[in-house]
Amino acid sequence: MAYEGPNRLAEWYTALREQVPVVRKGFADWLEQVREEPWLIWETPAVRYLVYGFGAFITVWCVTFVIGFITPPPPKGAREQATSADFHVVCVDASCHNHFVMRREFGFDDFPVQCPKCMKQSGQAARPCNSQTCGGRWVAPVEANGKKTCPVCGGVFP
């Protein structure tokens, strides 16, 4: 017969059932002390921190509401907020080196992509290299010694 591992959920449930009478008695004692001396409720850390947290939540909510209320509306004729961007891509295939631009959603990082010229999955994200040798040419950076460098001139990207 195969060995079954311990059921953690059952262990937690059993431990919880064993602690319920102890917690119930402790809560009843605490409640009796609070009835005799009401100031003890504030001296209880759980209650005090709960009130602090609730107060912080209400404060943040009020500040957010006020900021939203005093923020002016966008000007008439303003376009909707952009959800996509243009990505410059360079084909890293030795026979192609095609540079093209594609429009994708923000946060796109599924490189390599298919090059429209050579139809290979060799399109990598590009950056302009502003060194004297490259003069602003779009290149696909390569990783060297933990830094992104230009494959043409060897310059390090900031």
C-alpha cells in the first residue's frame, strides 16, 4: 500500500479546534476586564493597530477623492490615452539586417519576432547607437560582461 503524506489541512483544522476553547476563555476574560476598566480596550495592541489602519485607509481614500475632485478635466479634443507603442526592431540574421517598426501593446517583450523581409524569427528589439562610428544607427544590443553593448562599434549603452 502506498504511503500517503500528512494532510496539512486536517492538521491545521485539528490544531484550530484544540485552540478554540482557550481563545474563547481568553476573550471572555479580556471582555470582563474591559467592562471593569474601559480604558483597557485602547491599550490592547490589536484594537489600537486596527484603528490606526482604518484611520490610514480613510485618510488615503479622502486624499484620493480630493485629488480626483480638484484635477481639471482633459482639454476638449484630447485623444484617448495610448495603449500601444511603436517598437523598433532589427533583424539579426547575417544576410538581412532589416530595420522595421511594429505597433504592439505596452509591455510587449515576446522577442524574437518574425522579420517581414526574410520571414525568419530573428527580429530583436533595437536601440539607436549614437557613437561616432554608428551615428544613430538602430542596432540590437548584445549582452557582454553584464552590460548591453553595440554589436557594431562595441559601445556600452547607458
